[in-house]
Amino acid sequence: MQLTVALKQMAIAVINDLYGVLLPETSITITETKPDFEGDYTIVLFGLLKQLRQSPDGLGMAMGQALQAAHPDMVVGFTVVKGFLNLTISDAYWLNTLQHTHNTQYGWQPANGKKLMVEYSSPNTNKPLHLGHLRNNFLGWSVAELYKATGYEVVKTCIVNDRGVHICKSMLAWQKFGQGATPQSTNKKGDHLVGDYYVMFEQALKAETAPLLEKLRAGEAVAGLDAVAAEKLPLLQAKIHDAALAPEKRDEAQAALTEMARNATPLMAEVRQMLLKWEQGDAETIALWQTMNGWVYAGFDATYQRIGSNFDLVYYESETYLLGKQRVEEGLALGVFYKKADGSVWIDLSTDGFDEKLVLRKDGTSVYMTQDIGLAERKYADFAMDESIYVVGDEQNYHLSVLKLICQKLNMPFAGGIKHLSYGMVELPTGRMKSREGTVVDADDLCNEMEGVAAAKTLELGKVNDFEPHELAALYATLGMGALKFYLLRVDPKKRMIFNPEESIDFHGFTGPFVQYTYARIQSVLRKMDDRGANATAAHSSSLLPAEKAVLVLLEQFEGQIALAAAEMNPSILAGYVFLLAKTFNGLYAEHSIVGAESIEKQVLRLKICRLVATVLKNGMGLLGIGVPARM
RNA sequence: GGCUGCGUAGUUCAAUGGAUAGAAUAGGAGUUUCCUAAACUCUAGAUCUAGGUUCGAUUCCUAGCGCGGCUACCA
């Protein structure tokens, strides 16, 4: 059992003995003792004083004595400072952690019988993966593994957005400008090739939009506007020239006008026509769609393999987008939804703090929400999970809240188990990434760059000159991806983060390579000891120096840190822990020799510490999706 | 406008309402005849503003200022 959990239970027991009051576990606050005070863990007494009608000193002394008397093998001393009861834990207790030295699964919990689904990645098939996807992929993968480690049965899923207007844009541009180009003929990854045509489409669209926009700005009429747009037009035209209006409002109107002009272009008309043909099952359109998506999937597979993403189930929007309709029909009968005069179907969530939300268009086609309702149902039919985590950016907080609420109102059995791992945008120092401005950081490019830096740094240091080419390639991948993953996972997922291309590619300090380096040095020590035929059966020292104890205290926390990171869906907790462990171990390494320890007992002790630190670093980094090298 | 999130060292990030707000990096000063210096040691440096709640507030509440996101019959 984790020490802090045990201490809480012990505290509750002694309070019950002393005062006859049975407190809940949550009422006990335990923190690590500040370095300036004597002790290892501290019970904060302030919150208990009023209820127990005790003075800080009185309660502290009474609890300290009772704890020490009841658990003399664990609590070997205490001090009371103001309202803090500082407990000193016995060396024997810390040394006890070393019983796990040969357990390669240290940190893992047995199965708990619960099932969890984690959906992550969710790419569109019209362009390659970018930096934002990487944060999503790393988070999703890591959270899934964290839950596995705490005993859940976990299934990783991916929803591929493989249909819709955006896909047709790439297809249309390829038809118009592609001249039969293929990944083979251009020697290009399929996802990048298709992405190029998406960009080409946007460029061509921009060219077509410009003259239309000029006309609209000048107050002239243009062909191709639908009725709704035509109605809004005069107001917008007035707004953009209204000097009395706030600049933001003028910009807003300007953007709406631009959107209107884009939709009035012949190109967009062609795209809509293509989408229609796709939905009607037009053979030629479907064939093109299958071909181009095939290229994209081959490209995605390469990237996924490289970044370590994998999925147990893959859903395709093209296969699920009709599924939600049936539930909407049933919900309509139940009165959860209602139909407007034009035939569109809505749900009124105003009493739940939301707005009215459309769930079916007036022409009967499904929208984003419709298919997500259908997908949720299908997921449950496939896996019957207790909980379902959606790894989706925070710009969709509203959507996910509404999805859960609708599922609850439909009495779907899985509704309560829906959780949203809402993560913040990755931004550049110049602001948000914008595909229109070409500032999107491509995932493949970034991976290449990271491995390039790893290679340059490795060659510069020259420590692995005897490696074979394939060993070097593997090492560069381990280090480059380690640096990248650690960088994106070390920040609280909920917060948006800045990616600085210059500064982020760092291999020093709070980074993946720092931890990997610590691991490699331990392996080096272990190899050296093996060479010398170290005495494995000798007893280890039973007293602890401060540097040794500091490492053991951290090793004991591993399970608790995994549990916390999983419960919070927050891998950064584990990243911080692993870094702290590596740093603390480096202190021990610098201060005390292991191979050349002052005695056999000390050597055996430090060797055991080395082994367990190596296991925890390997397992901990593994939960972040990061490998550790035997040498670097 | 409505809803919602965030403001912490020069920079990037920490801190279940708890003790003197921690790291990393950049800056300054050091450490290698000794297990990998991608390391270690020392140094300097921060809570947006104004109120409130209480033994105690970076954390909770109110207002203001600043920066995001959402507010589509797009996904």
C-alpha cells in the first residue's frame, strides 16, 4: 500500500481511539515535509482542531505519540511545529521498497474488472498530421496506458473523418490539377500528396473569391448566392463601411462577407456537387475517394508507426454518419427532441445552461452531433465499457458537454461514463497555427528534425562510435521521439502551451533525453558490476545516507503517481515524477560511488537502488510512450 | 453581446486552502588523474490590479484590466 494512504488510515484510527471521532479519509491532509524541517511526511492539523476541540500542540503531541506507539516499525520519531505534525519514517520502511528490485512490473496493479475506451487522434483525410495532432496522440496513448497500469481493460479507438466537404476539396483539386499524380509517381507520402491538393484548392478558391468579394464590398450583386445569404447581404455591406462600428465588429462582418463570397464561387459549387454525388454513391466519385483515402492511410500508418500510436478499433465517419439518425427518430418519439416547421430537428438545452442545438438538418441529413450520438452507441455495442474517454481539443468543450447531455436524456447506459480529456491548443510564439498562413508545423517534418538533432548531438559526443548503422538509427529515433513526446507531455493537458521551434529542441534539463541519459548511465554501472561478477547474495547496508534515502522515498511513490496521473487523465504528473527521480538519482550518483562503494554492504544497497530506479524510469517513461536506451 | 478558460522569475512550465511560491532554461561562478559532464554544485531572479471570505489565499468569491476559445442546417 502507498505510504500516504497508510498514514491517513493510521491517523484516522488514532483519532478515533483518542477522541472517539471517526473522520473520513478526505479530512486528513498529508504532505511531504519541507526540507527545512525534520521528518518525512507531515500531517496538517489545522483542519482538525475545531472539530476535535484540541490545541495544535496538544493534538500533535497526542497523535504523534499514539502513531509511534501503534506503529513503532514505521514511525520512529515526530515533531510538532505550529499546526504541523512531522513524522519521521524508519529506514527499514524505506529499505522495504527494495523488495521490488527484481519485479519488472513494479508499479502495475492487478486487473480491476473495469473497461475503458479511449478515443484519440481523430484525423481528417484531407491533410497530414500536424503538431496539434501530436499532442492529441501522445496524450491519448499515454492515458490509455496509465489506465491499463491501474488495472483497467482498455481499448484504444480512432474515428477517421474520411468524408465531407473538406475531403471533396482535395479530390476536386486533384481532378483539376493532378494530371494523374500518385504517391509513386511523385515519390511523396500519400497524406502529404493529398494535403498538397487541399492547399491547391484553397489557393484556387482564394483567387476565385477575390473578385466576388470586391463586388460584394462595392455593394454589387453576384451570382451564386443562396437565399439566406442574399437576405443578410445588405446588412453586412452596411456594416463594413460603418465607421461608427467597433473595429472588431467590422472585421466580423468582413469575415462573414468573405465566407459568403467563397460559397458563391463556381469551385465551391463543384465541391457541393461532388459531395452530393458521393452521398448518392456515384461510382467514379467513390472510386476516386477510395484511391485518395488509400494514399492517405498509407501515409498515416507510417507516421503512426513512427510516433508509436496504435488502435484496437478504428471507426470511419463514412460508416457511422448515418447511425445517429435512428436514435434521433426515437428521441423525437420520446419528446427529447422536437421538429421545427421546416422539418429540422432540435433539442432545447436552455434549462441545462446551453442553447438549442440542431441534431438533424431540414433535408434529413445528419450533422456532427448526430453521428457522434450514433458513434457513441456503436462503441458501447462493441465494447460495453464502463467509461469512455474522448481526447479532443478544448475548442470542442461545448460539443462534448452537449453530446453527454443528449446521451443522458436518451437514457443511454454509457452516458454517465463519458469523459472529455480536453486539452489546450499548441501555439507558436507568433500565435495560433494557421494553415492559410502556412505556419502549421507538420508532424513528419518535426519528427525528422528531432531525430536530426539527436544524431548531431550523438555524433558530437562520440560515445557510441562502435554502433552499427541500424543501432544508431534506432537510438536517434528513441532520443528524438523521446525529446518530442516528453516536451508535449510535461505540460498539464488542460492548459494551452507554446511551442518554440528554437528552444523546444533541447536535450538538457527537464527533457526526455535527461531521463534517458540517467537510465543509460545506470545500465553502464550494471554492466560494469556484471563484468566483475558482483556478489548478488550479500546483505545490503541497513542504514541510509540522505542521498540514498531521497531516492527510496521517491521510488515508494511510483504506484501513487501512476494512480494520480490516471485519475486526473494527466501524464504530466508522471513526467514530472520521472524527471524528479532521475534528478535525485543523479545527485546520489555524483555524491557516492556505486562500483567503488566504501563497503560491500553499501555497494549491494546502491546496486539494488540502481536496479529499481532503472525499472521505474523504464516503466514510467514507457507509460509516456518513450523508450530508454541501454547506451547513449 | 452571451457562455467559458487562462494571467506566476527574461522565457517555458510547477505548486489536493498550508510552513520561506518550486523546476528547467537563458545569465553569473565553479566541478572531470574517480561508475557516461546529454551530468553535478553554488548564485541571482516571479504570483496582473483592487476588494472580500479565514488561523492561513497563487489557489475560493466579487469587480476591473489583458489574452484565448465557443456562440454554423462545417467537422
